[in-house]
Amino acid sequence: MKLTTVRLVTIIAEPVLKDRLLHEIHACGAQGYTISEVHGEGTRGIHAGQWQGGGNVKIETLVSSDVADRIMNAMANHYFPNYAVIAYISDVQVMRGDKFV
């Protein structure tokens, strides 16, 4: 079994940003993504949208280090200053690594 180390980029954001974020990660070079609705609480408490029954979106994408860096730079430059967005990177090992690098 051959495993390849790639980067898992996880973005958690307001649902209104979903389409913009998906466009952004594709523009940075990601081949695909997984998206889900999530709920939680942070340093600012619970978002108003969650009181109304809605959650945030969680977008995950498996990419190379270069693509991960581009995505994180885009988040820092275009989203962090004005929106409730969290982004983080994890190193993960996958089979069929050629699909992601």
C-alpha cells in the first residue's frame, strides 16, 4: 500500500460565502472539495444565523502544499478581514495521491 502525504485544507465560513469560496479554491488549483453544514460556538459565541436554525459551511479539499498555500493566502487577503471565516491545514496521507498533487 502506497500512501502520499497531501494537505487537507479546511474552511469554515458563513453560508453566504459558499459559492465565492468554492470559486476561490478552484482558482487556486484545487481539483475538488467536500462540503457540509456545521454548527458550533467560538470566541464570539453563536452566530445569529445559527439561532435561526442555519449553520456554517465546512469546505474540505485535499491539495498539494503549493495549492494549500495559495488558498490560505486568498483567505487571509480576501476573507479574514471582513468575514467570520476559519481556515486551517492538516497533513494527511491518502491512497491514490496522484489525484491530489
